[in-house]
Amino acid sequence: MLNKPKILVTGANGLLGRYAIQSLRHEYEVYATVYRMPIDPVKDVTYVVMDFSLEWSTDKLPRDLDFIIHLAQSSRFREFPDQSLNIFYVNIDSTARLLDFAWRTKVKKFVYASSGGIYGSSEIAFDENSPIEAHDQLGFYLGSKLCGEILVKNYSKLMDVATLRFFFMYGAGQRRTMLIPRLIDSVRNASPISLQGEDGIRINPIHVSDAFIAVRALLKQSGSYTINIAGPSILSLKQIAEMIGDELKIKPIFNYSKGEPTHLIGDIAVMKELLHEPKILFRNSIKDLV
């Protein structure tokens, strides 16, 4: 029996990380970094406990990896400036050190999880060639993701690297601080949802299962890429809240403010051509979320 290729997934307690290791273990020998052991670890996965915000060493990692999927990101991203160093070490320092480790140990492909938020906002969908401005309006967290992208890009002549820009990923078990869980909690608790304009921001969120299929397909591709990972439907914040309300049988409460909303929509033409055409509609997945 042939040995399975070896893969490291960082941030394996996160929404996509846990989904990934549960699926990849059937095809790969999976190693997973976590800052604390999960209560219910995934079978056949080798966990490596390390906190990227503190001292850690690549000596704890296997030296014969084929792939690295770097999903880890700071959970303190809303706490600038108090947790600015946590954000820096988890989002930037760990990326630089893992890239160096990957190059030195001859990893075949390095996959980096970025954010569609680095584009800013626009009335039209952003494609991968849309200009990105590095300015203070981007914010510390998104600035750190952009820095990570620049680091990754520099290794593209040394090994295959891929940057995936995720747009509002969601799924069952997601942290309550993320957008969709926060909207669910607001509707359930009759807390007002703030909307700019009549309908609020428009987005195209992607279900974690669709996101993972794209990541898995990327592992089979040779070459280096930057690809948007977003969902099939463009929805306003109001539409999303109303769909949640329909499922909960609770009418959402909205607070309207003047002005035009800023939209964040990812063009997924490249994703559909190279990786996967997302199938899961938000309306059809609400039941699992609530």
C-alpha cells in the first residue's frame, strides 16, 4: 500500500480547519496545529499544540510534508490596538516562519487563507485583478492579511503557493462573533440590526462545504494562484436577516441609517473555472445554522 501524502492544516479548530481535517484524513496523512486540544479530536489526525501568539518552534512539525494549508488567524482581530501584537504574531509572523519552513523542507504547495475584505468596498464585484490599496482605512486585521499575501507571493518562484480570498464563510458550529452567527443571535434575541440605506451591504457568503471542495481541488492543481472563494448568491444584509427570521418564525428588527451602503462581493469566475462551482444556497442551509 502506497504511503499517503502528508498535509499540515493550521488553525484546525476553526470552521474550515475542522471541516478540512475531517475530510482530508481519508486521502492524506493529516497533521493539525491547534492552540488547545479539542474536546472531541478528529480520528486519525495527528494534533500539534502550538500557540502562534507565543513562542513556538517548527521542530514540532514533520520534516517531510507535501502540503501546508495555513488557515490559522488571530481570534482577537476585533481588539485593536489592545491585541495588536497577537494579531501580528498569529497573522504575519507565523506566515513568514511557515513559508520559510515550507521552502527549507521542500513542501510542494503552500495554501494561505486571506480575506476578500482586503479589496475594500464597491458597487461591482471584485475580481482577482482588482486594485488593492494599502491604507489606514483597511484596518489592522485586514492589513495583516494583505501583508501575509505579499509574503506568500515572494515564494512563488521557489514553490507552488496559493492565496485564497474568502468572502463571509459560514457553517454550523461557527464562532458566534462571526457575521452570520451574530445575525442569527440578533434575530433570535430581538436585537436591532443596523442597516445603511434600505437594505444594507450586499455580499455573497459561501458555505464551508463549498469552500472546502475548492481547497481540496486546489491541492491537485500545479502552479501558483490567487483566487476568490465566495458563494453563488448575492444577498443584502436585510435579505439574509429576513431569511433567518423566516426559519426562526421571528420578524427581524432593523435600525436604518442614511447613506449608501458599501458592498463586498467576490467575482468567482476563476474559482468556477479552476476549482469548483459553489452549489449551496444560503436559504437552503439556514436550518443547519439555527
